[in-house]
Amino acid sequence: MTIVPSFAQRASRRLGALPLPRVRRILIALYLVAAFADAAGKALAANPGVNRAIAQRVQGPAAAQLQDARRPSGNFEIFRASTRHLLDDDNLYAKYPTEGDRFKYSPSFALLFAPLAFLPWPLALFLWSALNALTLFVALERLLPARQAMLAAGLMLLELLRAMQNAQSNALVAALIILAFVALEAGRTWRAALAVALGASIKIFPLAALTFAIPRRRAIRSGVAAAVAGLGVLLLPLVVTSPGTLVQQYRWWRDIEAVDAQQRWFSVMELLHQWTGASFPNWPVQLAGVLLLLLPLAVRRDRWTEQAFRLRYLCSVLLFVAIFNHQAERASYVIAFTGATIWFTTSRRAAWQVTLFGLAFLTMPVASTLIPGAWLKLPEVVLYRLALPSLLIWIAVQAELYARGQGVHASAGGGEEQALAP
């Protein structure tokens, strides 16, 4: 018995001894405290007086970070500015000197972000982080039996804390993918279509969630519903802009996505590039990934009726959309880690499964939040910390999809506790 499985099993037993309502309250409080602490810390760092006082006591890289913090210019500020650019009919995807990077989401996202664009910055940041974290918490609750959901939510805490530091939308995207799955399991086709459409307005790859309809034999119905819901979301900005301007915004969005399609970032494509030294287009590897993702659905049609099989496929999709994403950042891997966590909490937790998840837990959330060292943030190291354990777990999940109902804990398939709430 290795150290990692022994520790994980002891932690699981201790969690199992606590009353579930108490565990739930504690975890929700921790999620909110993490969101508040992140927003409060950034607000204090942006305060000139506080920033100056702290800067006198630090030096080196920390001092440079404090200097940057005096004028926030990260993802959250880009999201807030996008709403104003949309209302002013400006190019959403232009390079604005005060915003650091470009906006890369849809015009609909810029409109939907409006409630947070005009609130005071610290409050809006807290609400945004809380929205991401609590939506994922609710999604896990609806997906899994109560005890497994609380274990998964607890294991996700450090990774969510790391995601909050970037103020990204990836936790929300992971939640929407899960909610689309839950809705299809409950026969709520239109609800699933709306979750997919909203996810696709943020990042294009939540469209992979449409494949959840295949084993439920709802592919055509779900495709039509998603097309209608997607069209509605695409046209949503017409409430504040003209048709001509909106068409032009989508053209600008297409142009910037075409340029970004050549990147590899922390993906399987970059791993292959590191291993082979060869440079090649992303699309052949991504196409191969899609075929490998879908192959179990074609080969194991006899397992379509198994809830455990469909749950494993959800895990596969969550891992897939991160590791085969050519723009996968550090923050993107909250989606992959969500898939890994669901896989772990619903597995039989054999020693190899606990060790594999323990490796991912150590190299992803723990190494990013609790282990100091500048070398851990080197791009080559981050690539292996994120993509390699996620790829190994994805391969394990794919192998389980071909098996005959093996490797999934009984309660994940409909035991005494209820899951997959509508």
C-alpha cells in the first residue's frame, strides 16, 4: 500500500463519518471564503496606500507583482470592458492598451456579463468567483449521490482557489457541461440545449456535450434544440446593437480564432511536439482525439443503457476538452481536474486508481497552491504537471468505457443515495 492511497482512503473514511448537511455547509462556506479572500486580496493590492506599504517590505518578483496589481488588467477587467465595448459598438476583439490581452469570447458573453460590468470592482469580482465556484458545486450535487458529491467538492477546493486567481470562466464552463449531462439524463432536452448554448458562448468546446445525447438516443432532438437555443444566444446582442454591427463582431471573432488556432499551449499537441520535435498542424491530432473520444460509443452500444457507462463518458469529455484544446491555459485545467475528480469519486478506488488521481492532485492543485518554487511555473514544467496526468487519466477512463461495467463504484450507478437530479 503506497502513501498516497493510504492517505486518500483515511481522508475518505473521515469524511464519511461526518453528517452530510454539516459537510455541505462547511464546503459552501469554504467556497465563499475563497472567493471573498481572492477578491479582497486583489482589492487591497490595488489600493495605492496598501500597495505602497507592502512594497516597502518585499523585493524581487513579489515587488514586480505588486507593481502590476496597482492597476488590475487581467481577465476580469477584459470581461468588464467587453460589455462597454459592445454597448459602444466598438470592436470587441481589438487590442486595447489598458486591457493587457484581447477579448476572445462571443458578443453574447459580453452582453451577459453586463450585470457585473457596472458594479464596484471588488464586489463584482467576488460575485464572479462565487458564481463560478457555486455553480460547479451545484452541478456536482445534481450529478452524484450526496456523499460522493461532497467528496468531489472537497477535492475540488484547491483547484477552484487556483482558478479564482485568474478570474477565468472555466469552472462555469465545467459546470455547464455537467448540467447539460444531468438534464439529458433527466430527459430535459431543452434545458440541456440551453446549457450547451451558454457554454459555447464562452468557449466553443462545450459543444462536445451534445454527444451526451447519443447513448440516450436523443441525438436528433437534442441537435435541433441546441441549434435553436444556440441561434437565440447568438442573436441576443441585438437588444443593444444593430444587425450589421453584430455580424461584423462575429467576423472579427472568427478572425482572431483563426490566428489562435495555430497555438498549442498546455495540450496533447504540445506534448507530442516536445517528444518528437516536429511541428505539425493541430487539427489532425484533434481529429484523432475526437475519433478516440467517440469510438467507445460506437463499439459499446450494448452499454448505452448503463448509467455508469454514461457517467464515465462525461468524465472523458471533461478531460478531452482540456487536453485537446490548443489554447489550454493553466486555468483551463479546472475542467480536466473536474473530470478526474468525478472519475475518482465514482471509482472502486483500487490502488492504481488512487495513485493515478493522487499524482494529478499533487501535480495540479497542490503544486499550484501549496508548493513554492519558481521552477514549477516554467512552461515546460507546467505542461507536464497538467497535460501528462490528465492524459493518463483520460486513457484510463477510455479503457474503462470498453470494459463490461468494471471500475465504477456501485453508488454511482444508482445505489441508495439519489443522484442526477433534474
